[in-house]
Amino acid sequence: MTRTTAFAGAFAALVMATSAQAQEAKRTLMPENDEARAFQEAVGYSDAVIHGDTVILSGVVAVPMEGDDGMEPSFVRVFNSIGRTLERAGASWDDVIEIETFHTDLAGQINAFAEVKNRFIKVPFPAWTAIGISALYEPTALVEVKVTARLPQGAED
């Protein structure tokens, strides 16, 4: 077999695999709560998109509630919410490969946020990017957390 023939065969296999994946329909997860679902349908986004073995979650915001003592309760609510969405997708925190966080006060929030994050995220750690920003869509939100995960082998069927 010549190098050209081997390359052509490998290229054809790659094209076929890419084509099959491109034809695979994405699945979406919408909120189970009717009010949240109506909002997301009006704005046009899903809780998560599952394509192949990749799960991409929309950002979830940490919003302080009356009676909260500091930032921690809103951070815990965010991680619990993300955990439920991961579970609905067939994944868990162990399957998370990337976290992106957007902080309205990065320096003032990062320590408390990391302490809560580390209750949910264990070794081996995913990639994490923390970004300081001036505002979020929800004006009272402190942080928005976006997660990408890979489904465990066989879970994408």
C-alpha cells in the first residue's frame, strides 16, 4: 500500500465519521418548570444541548435571595441546579471537562466561590476560566456559571 492510498483511506474514514456526526441530531433539555420553560422559549435557549457525547449547559446565575447570609447560599443553589441538569443529561460532576465563570466582582467573590465549587468538583479537575465582568443579564446576579461535560461511555445512546 502506498502512502497516498493509506492517506486517501484515512481521509475517507475521517470524512465519513464527520459526516455521520454532522447528521446526528442534537438533543436539548428544557426546564421542567413551566414558567422557566416559557421564558427560555421566548428568549430562545435551552438548559443544555447534547450532541454526541458532549453536553453544553447554558449559564446559570447565582442570585442572592432574601435571608441569605453572604454569597455562599446563592453559589450552592447554582451548583445544585447545574448538578440536576447534568443528571437529566445522563452525566455528573465527574464528567465535567470545563467550567467558565463570569463574576461581577471577581476579587470579592473568587474565594467564597472556589470554596463552594470544590465541594462539587473533585480530582481530576476540569479546566476552569474565571472572568471578571461589569454586568450579567440578570441585574442582581453575582456570578454566571457555564459548564461543558462529556457523557460517560455508552450514555449517549
